[in-house]
Amino acid sequence: MDSFLRQNDRDIDGLSLRYIWVNGPVIVGAGPSGLATAAGLREKGVPFVVLERADCIASLWQNRTYDRLKLHLPKQFCELPKVPFPEDYPEYPTKRQFVDYLESYAQRFEINPQFNKCVQSAWYNETSGLWSVRTVAVGDSASPSPAEVVYICKWLVVATGENADFIVPEIEGLGEFSGEVIHAGDYKSGEKFAGKKVLVVGCGNSGMEVSLDLCNYNAFPTMVVRSSVHVLPREVLGKSTFELAVILMKWLQLWLVDKLLVIVAWLILGNLEKYGLKRPKVGPLQLKNTKGKTPVLDIGTLQKIRSGEIKVVPGIKRFSKCQVELVNGEILQVDSVILATGYCSNVPSWLNENEFFSKNGFPKSPFPNGWKGKSGLYAVGFTRRGLSGVSCDAIRVAEDLWKVWKDETCRAQMSKTTSAGHRRCISQF
């Protein structure tokens, strides 16, 4: 087995296929989840390899977010393990500041991901007790055919997160629409939409902020609200609403905290139903925990809705060439469409496993038990609890991997043979 894992090059269908043995875990994803896990392993001396399909760390933040984006929660709730944000950062760091923080984090812990490595599949071999992670190189225009590499390891950490891929809903006639249609992940600013009628499909934090940004660039946004939504003030009496909820959760049950948040929101924001924003019957925290639906933290969008600068409409029935028909029969003339319809996990598309992960790409076991599966499988970043949930999982995974890796290393040293000296270890440490 050792000679096979050392290196085995093949040519299949014109593609160069190479096998590499990793003397430690393979981490799939170089976002906050993967970085936090790798940092924990680095501190404990556990070797690892981080695979990332993009050409940079935190590609969602760097490539798929709008320019005006800031952290929705205070910085103290968004720190990764061991490293606080710089003191001179504002309470709600900007997109650029957060990316700088992550890049500094990676440098501090000497995390050097294998970029442009798109994982095609990962499967566990019961006979050998090993994981095979098959990747293809992407983004290399100089290469006539992408080189494939299969990483062989005993432990696999899934850190691709909750927001790996766009969700693009099927809407009748959307393909016939003659105007521009983009996902909010491809939206940068409202500058090029000035003077245009823009339909924003979705009323989560992205839909609300994109609509606000469009207003600021003198566009005419109409926001489609297909379902109920919790809208909360970002701050209450100068204190973060999220921080207030965290404090209350230490003393009160979740259902009571939810009731208090709804009452506070009504007192500060008023009755929003008359503007087309109906509040769900389930409380904001419970809805987040069970469905992953994050409450909207208002940063000025409601003012634009009240003034009529942002129009709120019900769901879409169908599109035609230059217009859209709503479920209430209203016809709108629009120039562009922005789909603020969210993201999803992409785990089912590449991980050949159906015991730990469900069909929606999330661990079947709810928080706090969804971080470890069988056969050396781990998950980080699927708690639906933001970056604080990421840190919590990363610490658990790093600690557990250190123990099993240390035990494995001790056993290997005790039964070491001369052939073991020829094993090739390609890892980060």
C-alpha cells in the first residue's frame, strides 16, 4: 500500500492523474471554516492540506459580495480562534477589513492552501480505511487539459460552508426576459444601474442591502417579498440587537427571548405589515436555528421603503420579454433583475456519503453534534450560527483530530518497518 500511495501517475482520457498521500487530514475549503480548523491543527503540530477551488482564501467574501457589505454582527462575535480583530477596526468591519483579517490570519498560522483545486468527488474505502479526494485543476488557461490529483488520507474535513453555491429559482419566462439577470453574488454596486428600474428578488439581508444600495445610486428598485420575514433593528439603545439576544439567552429560554425581540422590533420599527413585510409566526432565533433563515438587521432600508423609494411587491407569476407579472396580477416594466435568492451547500455534489450529511448538504445531527461523523469525517461551518459557530466547530475538530492523529502516529512508530521510510508525505507541515 505504501508504494502505491507514495506516487502513482496515470493518463486517463488524456488527463494526467496523480495520487498523493497526505499524512494528516485533508481540509476542503479555504474560507473562515477551513482557516480556523487549519490554525488549530497548526498549533498542535498536525500536518494537513487545504484544498480550495478558487484562487484565493475566502472567495465568497472576495468575489461574491457587494462593495458596501459590512459584517452584520459586532466584530467580537465574528473572530476566529486565537486572534481578535485589530483594535482600530470599527464595530462592524467592512468587507475589505474582514478579508485583510483573514489573510493576516492565514499568514500567522502559515496556512498555504492548494488553490484552483476543485474537488470532483470524495469517497471512503472500507477495505483500506482511507479517503480518496479527487480534484481537478481549474483556472489554468496555459494547460490544454486540467491535471487531476487524488489525495489519499485517513481524515477528511468538510469546510465548504453553508453558502458554497448560488440558489437560482426556476421562474416561468425568466429565460425570455431581455434585460440583464444576475445573482446578488455577482452584484458589486448600483453604479451601472443608475436611472434603471431594477427588480430585486428576495428580501433577506442581501435583498434589503442591494435595494438600499440601488437607491443610493439613483436607481428605482422594486423588492419582491415572497414570504414572511423578521426585520430587527441592528441596535437597541446603542447596543447590538444580537449582543442583547446573547445576554438574554443566558437567563431566559429561547421562546421568551424571541418574544422580547419581536416586541422591541415592533416598538422601534412599528407595524411593517402595511409595507408588505409580514412577520413569521415562528420567532427569529428559533427560525434561524431550525430553518437557517437569518433575520434582517435594518441599516436604513426601511426608511427607503416608508418613503416609497423602494417599492415592495408580492411574488412573481411569470416573466416576459420586458416585463414581469406578479401573483396579484400587477404588471411591472423592468430593465434588470437581481436574484437575491441566497446560497446553498454543495456537499452532495461531490461527497459520496449519505449517513452523516443529509440531501441538503448539512449534517443530519443538529448543533452542537454536527461536527463529527464516522470513518474520520468531520464538518466545520454548518451550524447556521455564523462565525461564532464556525469557531466552536473548528476548535472541537482540531482537538479531536490531534488526539486521533497522535495515537495513529504512536502506533505507526511502534510498528515501523523499512518500507515506511519511503512513504511520501505532502502536507502543510
